[in-house]
Amino acid sequence: MGFLILVSGGIRSGKSAFAERLMDERAGSAWTFWATGRARDPEMEARIASHRKRRAAGVETVEDDFCAFVSSGIFGEGGPLSDTPLLLDNLGFCVMELLELESSGSWMERFGRILSGRTGLTVIVTDEVGEGGIAMTPLGRSFADLTGEWNQQLARQASEVYTVMMGCPLRLK
């Protein structure tokens, strides 16, 4: 497996901006940004637009869902982009998509195989779910459980793990 970095934090903590700075420092402008968020309302559209404006002109951007990422195979072992530096932002959207499909186990296994087959730098941005209270709804609890499980699995595999709070990154591993 190539070099894996996991960046977590709460909403509006600065985790995406920090991950983008990491990519710029380590890969220059020759990297791919896979955006998993979908604009389902005007507020989310504005958030996505703000993220787009931050990225350097040479950064290749793919805006598609997680299932498309996993199914494409282009970033995995033997894929044409397996050595291309990659930033996946945000794992939380991936979990929400899988909860909508009511499926997660096989997707995590397939995602793990993609990551283990990559030779290039991979940075994954994820939501920190371990600092809040218990969600009030079954869907909220499922999101926290699944995200927490995936975060722990990825943190075990990662070479570096950061958390970002109030724009301040802290290296955990």
C-alpha cells in the first residue's frame, strides 16, 4: 500500500483545508480530488463552491459518489491512477450514501482492497463522531457507529493520522 493519511475533525473544523494543504505540500499541483458530497440544497451547493474555489488550478477534480469511486477501480491496484496522489473528501458522505443503500460491509472490504492496492499518496478526510453524544435517531446512531468503525479501521492502516479542531491540526499518529 502507498502512503495513507487520515484527517478527521468536526464540521467546519478546517479538516478539508488542512488536507488540501497536505496534498499541495506533498504532491504539488499534480493530484486528484475526489469529492463525494452532493448538492441537494442551496446551502450545500454554496459549501461545495467554496471548496472548489480553494483548490489550485492544476488539481484534477472528480465529483461523484462513493459507490462510483469503489466500482470504477481506476485508483486501485493495476488501475491507471493507482499511483496518482488522491484526496478523498469526505468519508462521512460515503457512509450516508451506504446507509441510504442499506449496505456497508462489502463496500468497506472493497474500499480496503483499493487502498491496499494503491501505490500513490492517499489522504482521506472523515468526520470525527466520537466526541458528541448519542444520536437521537436510529439513522444518526447508525451513521456514528459505521463512521466510527471505518475511522478506526483506516487509522490502523494509516501512516499518519491528524485531527483538526478550530483550524488547528494535531498529529495523533
